[in-house]
Amino acid sequence: MSGPANVAIVTPWYPTRQRPFLGAFVQAMVEATAPGHDRVRLYHCEEWGHRLPPGTSDAVDQGYRELIAHAVHPGRTVGGAELVHLPVPLPVTTDYAAIARRHEETLRSVLGGQPIDAPVVHAHVGLPGGWAALRNARPDARVFVTEHATFLDLVLAQPEARAMYEELLQRCAGVFAVGEAVRRPLVEAFPQHADRVGYLPNPISFEQQRAAPVTALRRWLFVGGLIPRKGVRWLLEAFASCRARDPELTLTFVGEGELRGQLQQRAEELGVADGLTFTGAVPPDRALALMREHDLLVHPSRFETFGMTVVEAVAAGLPVLVTRCGGPEETLAGVEDAAAELVDVEEGSEALIAGYWRLRERFDRLDLAGAQRELAARYSYPAVARAHDRVWFSAGDSVAGAVQAGLGGRIDD
């Protein structure tokens, strides 16, 4: 590493007591990169949406700007980093340009109008995190962005937000996608900046191992939001079908979402409610512990930019049954046969059912230890931390270097 080891991180998502899942990947990035630096300060700009009348909203905003600089005090988070948690009150809206400007203004209020005191600023998602970071960074600071938003297409579809993203690309030191599902839309939208968009994956912990290896694929696990995009309806249908052949199967849903009630009702109709557990939202460390207590992660998502949960499962010694939904095909490249069964995204349960029985038939031929070694070389905390340091403090063409390192090869030296 060369240069001052002082970094600021700006993010709209970070786990809180009320929302322990939100931004777990950002927390992992902080935990991986913060140790060893002189100072890492994280600015968590958490949106507090409201539906106040315009006049009342303006008064609230004015009062907030006057008080917030006196009310926010740094705490501590993972890796010894400082944590500044600042609410961002704003009207409920899908105007991504307006949301980004509100993040920018709120962060400026907390800073008292002064720039972020760091030579390196790394933000999460271009809008709002990258925009807020860029507009509040020192003139000499190097600003980087990790893009992993599943709603990136919606951002780029709005003319003002698209223009802001182009300005971000022009002025920042580099934008890093977590996978091709994110990089492709950026390159297609801004081909003139293709050489400024690289890869930098989410870090995954490979430290804790399960007490005993998996011996049978009977205890199913799902980790994520109970929402339509995650394919949880089809997961339940597939589970019911497979349990009809093997009554010992169980399924644990870890997470919360709008479909929880419907899933519970459907489980009663299918006669499998006694085999289901709903834990609700749990902190990331508890979710990882549950992975080490189950036999199989089933991840039937419709779309993922990276698929962090899938890699975490393999790191926990867990085989995975996962859809080809974007990220997982890249993150598991080269270890598919050793640790996973990939199935197509379909609006139905048939692919999951067939995939489960195929995986169960070849279970004794899996090589989970080998898959762990390969994925650790790409995504472990030390590997990704070294990649960040190389990007942050290298005087060379860091974006091009990160593209060459890529998701398909080794990140470490």
C-alpha cells in the first residue's frame, strides 16, 4: 500500500437494529477493508420517507438542516471503523435525481459545509451514494463507486438521473460493478466511459466452518426478502412436491417481506406447514450461523447482481440450488459441478424440483472443500481488501487493473 491510509465510505444502506439485513454486503466490505488503515469513517445516509404536505415538509427540512450537525455523533462499527448514521428525510418518490440531491444536501449539513476529510472516498451505488460522495469530497480526493443496485435500469431510464450518472463517471476515479449484470447496462448506456467501469466483488468471510459436514440434503434454507423477485412462491411449491417423496424434508425461511402471510397460508393448503420455519429478519451473523446448521441453500431469485448469499453458503460448507439469475453464474463460475446445481429462471416450480433431485443424486460427487478454496481466492476478506487497497492507493490505471483481475480470476496478488 502507498499513500495515506485514510478512507471515507458513503452508503445509503447499512444494517441497523430495525433492518438487520439492509446493506449486509456494505458491512462486509467495511469489515474486510477497515483493519490496518489509520482511519475509516462510514457515512450511512438512511432514507426516512414521508408523505407530509409540501409546506410542512419544507419546515421539517429547514429544522432538520439546522439541528442535524449538532445531533450526529460518530460511533463504532465492524473493523474498528467509525460510523456516522444520519437520517435523510425526504418525500416518498421514485425520482432518483431528487433522491440523490437530498442525500448530497443532508451529508453537507452533517459536515457543516466542509468537505469529507479523506483523500479517498468510496461510495456504494452511483445514485444516491456516489453522487453524495462526489459533491462532498475534497477537490483532491479520489472518489470510487461500487455499483450493485438491482434498480440500475430504472435510474438510467430517467433523463436527469442518467445525466447525473454520466457526470459521476466523468469525474470520479472509477466505478466498479459487482458483476456483468451491472457492468453491461453501464457500458451500453455510456460506451464512451467503458474503460472507467471495472469489476470489484463483494467480500465473503470464509473463516468459520460448520461443526460437521453435510451428509444429506434434507434441511433446506432460504435467506433473503420474502418478495416476488426472490422466487419464494415457486420455492414453496417445489418444497411441497419434494416433501411428498421425502417427508423428512424441512424448509427455513430467513427474512421478511410482503409475501410472508401468503406463504404461510399456502403452506397450510399444501399440508407442509409443519415442515416450515419462518425466522423473520435476523442479523447477518445469525444468518451465517443458520447456514452452518442446514444442508442446502435454495436461491430461486429472478435477478441478482452478484448473489452474495450463494457464495456465503458455499463458504459455510453448504451446497446450493440456484437459478441462473445474473450474478450466480459468474460468482460460481468453475465450481458449479463441485458445489451447486444451476437451473433456469422459470415461472413455475418444475426446474427447482428437477434440479433438487439431480443434485441429490450426485451429492456424493460434490467437492465442497475444493469449491471453498477456489471461491476464497476470489472473494475472501483478505483477497478483496487487497484489491481495494490496490485501487484506492495505486497511482496507476486502477480501473483497468481491476477489470483484468475480474470476477473470473484471482483478486489477490
